[in-house]
Amino acid sequence: MAELRGLCERAGFSEVRTYIASGNVVLRSDAASARVKAMLESVLEAYAGRPVGVMVRSPEEMSAVLADHPFPDAAPNRVVAIFPDDAPSADALDGVSGRKDEQLALGRREIYVHYGDGMAQSKLNVPASKTGTARNMNTIARLVERARG
């Protein structure tokens, strides 16, 4: 994660902090989100030698993801927000397959999934999430804390 932090700093971002070894970065920039995304994708592609997708959200947007999640009584480690590249369409859940006891719901720019029995045995396939990433509510809460701290 130190390497990732260094890449972000060399790209001109400030107050760069990483969280766990899964590519979570909290940083400060005056650039618009689309510009931050483009800059990070460019730096990461140069480093990795292949395209690397990036998801950018403001602290306020991440706070809203946490506050708006539709499964507040579920264990936070069993609820994820999937962040697709584009906001999911109203029919984004129509192609879901492999569903067992999972509950799904659309958010503003994310898809929420509650894995009742946990993710390990799940066969859930959400086609709308092919180009996105997912984080559980615990991780989202930590990222919000880091962004505000």
C-alpha cells in the first residue's frame, strides 16, 4: 500500500492515506471527480501495464451510501455496496442469477447486497457489477472516518 500511496502523491494528490490492502485510498484534491478518476487510472495503468478501474466518491457520497443502505439490521460485514462504473439503471437487477438468500436493492449510484449466509458460499452473479468494485459497510464506515479525520 506504500507504493500506491506514493503513486498518488507523485500524481499531485495530498493527504493520501490507504486502508487495508485492497486498493482503498483516501486523498484530497481540488479537481472534479471525473478528473481525479482519469488521473488515477492513467497513473495506475502506467504502473501496472494494463488498465485499472477506479471508483471515486466524495466523503459526503460515501456517508450517504452508509446512511442509505436498505438493510440496517443486517451485520455490516454481510452487506456490500457495489459501485459500478455508471449509475445502475432501473432494470440493473433483472439479469441477476445464482440468487439464494441474498437481498438486493438499488441505491443512488450503487447496488446493495445483503449476503444473509455470507459471501463465501454465494453464487450470486450481478451482471451490472462487472466493471465495478464492492466494499462492505464496515470498510465504507472506516473510509468515511479516514476522509473526515
